[in-house]
Amino acid sequence: MKTGVFNFLAQERVHFGIDAAQGIAAEVAQRGVQRLFVVTSKSLNRKTTAVTEALAPVHDKVVGLFDECIEHTPRDTVIALTRQLRETQADLIVSIGGGTVIDTVKVALVCLAEGVDDVDAMSLWHMRVNADGSRHTPQPRKPPCRQIAVPTTLSGAEFSDLGGCTDTRNGTKQAYTGTWIGAASVILDPRITVHTPERLWLSTGIRAVDHAVESLCSINAQPLIDATSVRALALLGKALTRYAEDPADLDARLDAQLGAWLASMGIRRTEYGASHGLGHSLGADSGVPHGITSCVLLPTVMRYNAEVCKAQLAEVAAALGDAKQPAADQVEALISRLGLPTRIGQLGIERSRLATIAEKGMAIPWVRTNPRSIDKVEQVVQILEAAW
């Protein structure tokens, strides 16, 4: 008999299809916000009018803006944001951007909650694998404010209480979590995503596919997430193809956002596998964006897990449109149709680097929870070589 526990996020609302400015104004009014802090990307803030337009109805409430977020969320950036949040005493943060922006806020909220003010002290608060293979997951206190998120990619960061952060001193990425660090509300506005570079939009769409596939194949799969993952795959497969044909199709963009939302239901509720785990290792070691790591790893990991995930991958295949074609082949074909890389060797990384990436991968919790058990670095090297 199956047993399990499903934990809901401390998330109150999701607005979808509405204008970002309308959604932000509604949240500020409903929450009685007086001191609003804005976190966004440098490109979105300095090269477009999107941020200014989104904040227009509440500009008088804004007490600070941070746009120095850097891909893979280095610790230094998190500390810089934490100090500004402390100084301005914000009572709400609005994150406008992709996973990097939203994760920077998440980890800063951990630091704010625990009085962390330097990169060394951050080491006390990230998830880690103990020597015996068990997992250590620190739980920070409630921070003095929450965030609401206006995502501009399909990474799904807005639908989780998990934030990734990189220690650039050794090129490793760690995960931070806490009940109150995720977005209290989310605003899905397809209009603001027109500023997102095409490669980023499409590759984070494959990241969403990765969320759905590894949720279905998880060692602790959940019935609700099984259902949302299947629907997510159907939405994403069609929406990403429609977008590629016509990037101006706002309905395709919204469908992709809805698919990413459904796919993200598994984050922190199901244990992911080697695609996510090795994606963190590859990304932190070699500077590869998360969406691209899913492009070059997911099909190979699906094939590696094929024997132990037959039933689940049959559902993936049917959801993607062809029950008779292997799921991994369909995912790889979709990635290729979107003009994205499917092999690590296409990324300009030296093959000799794979051994180091594999060693780092063994410290990532999700590598240890892969459906087909991984307990030796040689197994990781085998996957990476197959993905080369």
C-alpha cells in the first residue's frame, strides 16, 4: 500500500493572464504595503521599460531596487541584496525576472531571517548530504518580509521554496529552503515575457519538461503531482512548438507559463533524479544555464532510467503525443526542433572535465535519489559520457 505526505506551499494566490502592473497593484493594496523593494535583472531594468511600467501604479511605495542578480546566484550577490533589504526595512519584495532573480531573493530571505552577513556564514544554512548518505536540511526562521514574483522565464522558481546559490570559491552549488522564502503570490503575465531572449525562454521550457518527467519518475511520486505533470507535458510540448513558430503568440506564451506552473508542483515534494542533480553540478562547474543543462542531460537520464521507469515513461510518451515512440526520443526531438543543444559536447566543455563534474555531482542530493540507484562516481561518469 502506498503511503506519503503532500506538503502545500505557503503560497496564497496565482494571478494568470493579467497585466503585471495590475497584479502588483492588487497585491500591494491587499497587503497594505508601505515599503516595497524591487529585485530584477540588469537587462530587464536598464534595457527595457518593463520594470518601470510594472511598478507605475505603486511607484510611490518603492524604497529600493536591486538589479545586480547574476546567473547561478553567487553568494556575494545574495549578501549584497541582504544588506540592502536590511537597510531599507522593506515590508514586501517584488521579484521581476527569471529563476536567478527569484532564487537570489529566496536565499537572501534565509540570510535576513538568520542574521547572516557574510559568505562564510551561509554555509550553515544550505542543504547537504551527510557522510552516511542522509540529508541535512536546515530550516530558517520566518524572515521579516515575503516576496511576490512576476516570472519572465519558465524555470518554475516562483513555485517553490527552494533556492540555489553558488559558492564561487570552489564552483559548487547548494540549495537553501525555508517555509517562508518562496513567493507568497505569483503573477503570470505573458506580455512581460516578450523581453525574454528566445533561447532562455525555450530552454527554461525544457527545464519545465524536466520538472514534470522527473516528478513522474520520482522514487516518492505523488498522485496529485502525477496528474499535474502529465497535463504539464501536454501543454508544454504544444506551447513551445507554437511559440517557436510564432514568438508573438501570447496565448502560446501563457500556455507555456501554465504548463511550467503545473510542472513545478513536484519541486520539493518529490525527489528528483540525476538530470536535476547533475544539472546543478554541470551548471556550477562550467557556467551552463539550468535550462541548457536539462537540454543536454534529460534525454540521456531518461534512457538510463528506462528499465525502472517503464510505466512512467509510457505516460510521458503519450502526453507528448505519440504513445508508440520512446519518451526520451520525443524529448530529444523537441529540444532539437527548438534549436537547442542536446549534447554536452556542443557546449564547448572539455571532455576531460566530466570526471570533475561527476565527483561534484555525488554531493548533490538529487543524484542520490535517482530512480535507478546511483552510489558510485563511475555511474555518474557513465551518464555524462553517454550525454557527451
